[in-house]
Amino acid sequence: MIYFDTTHQSYIEEIRVGSDGPIILIDETISSIDQLNTSLITNLQIQRLNTLIEQSIKKNKKCWSANELSKLFNIKINTARPISHQLKKAGICRKEKGFYIKTHVMDLCM
């Protein structure tokens, strides 16, 4: 679980297994894929991102690990791990500063 600590202006991640992989944090202001520039990603990545946004809204869940993505998309975790990196490369996600992790350093995308 990740939450934003307004006192310290940083994201805090509670203890979790590091093997769950990189984390994608869906910004609360994103309610549709139409709000994002998807011109640099593939149709498959658009479909997955759209599903991710829809599930984030439906489940009121903003944080997704690679392990959770593998279950959501019915893919192997080694296939799910690069998703956050691909979205960062396309400019849809960014490495977030002010992210404090109590266990391992992992990627955070917003």
C-alpha cells in the first residue's frame, strides 16, 4: 500500500515483498485514457493501460505492482515487470521523487 504523507511531502510504501516488482500509481485526476497522450505506445499497451485505469476506478485502487498486473492481464510476472518502464519511456509515467520505501527501492510511475 502506498500513501502520500502531506507532512513530509513524500510517498510512503508500507512493507511489502520486493519481488512484487515496480509499482504504478494511477494519479487520482486520471479518469480516462483519453486524458493521456498515447501516441508513442502500442495498441496492446493502450488496451492494458485502459484496463488498468478502468480497474483503478472500479476498485478504488491507485497502486498496482508488477505482480498485480500479471494477475490482472493474465501474463507472467516477467512480462508484467517492463510495463512501467515502457510507460515511462513513452512519457505516460514518470519516476516520482519524494518516494520513501521501507523495504526496497522500486519504480513508481504516475
